[in-house]
Amino acid sequence: MVKTDYDDRTQLEMLRKKMVTAALIHGMNHPLVLKYSQQIDEKHNVLLKNSYVKESEMYSAY
């Protein structure tokens, strides 16, 4: 099964919701909130990298 950007965006949104919920329950400085924030950053970097690669491939065809 091929993983798509849609899957990554869905996971990113799920992590964001978990982070917000954890922050409401535990406070902004709780380690769980930081963990979710770091996971969001990692997922966002993957999305940006994939976007850059696709753009590069598109323009290299010219």
C-alpha cells in the first residue's frame, strides 16, 4: 500500500487534536504536549520535504 500526502496530513491533524486536548487537560508545559508538538514538527517536515521533491521532479521534466 502506498502512503500518500493525504495520510500524512490526516496524521498531522490527529496529532494536533491530541496536542490541544492534552494541553487543555495538563497545561501547555506538560511533557505529553511537548511530545505531540515534536511529532507534529517531524510530520510537517516530512510533508514539506515531499512537497519539495514533487516540485523539483515536476520542474526537472522541462
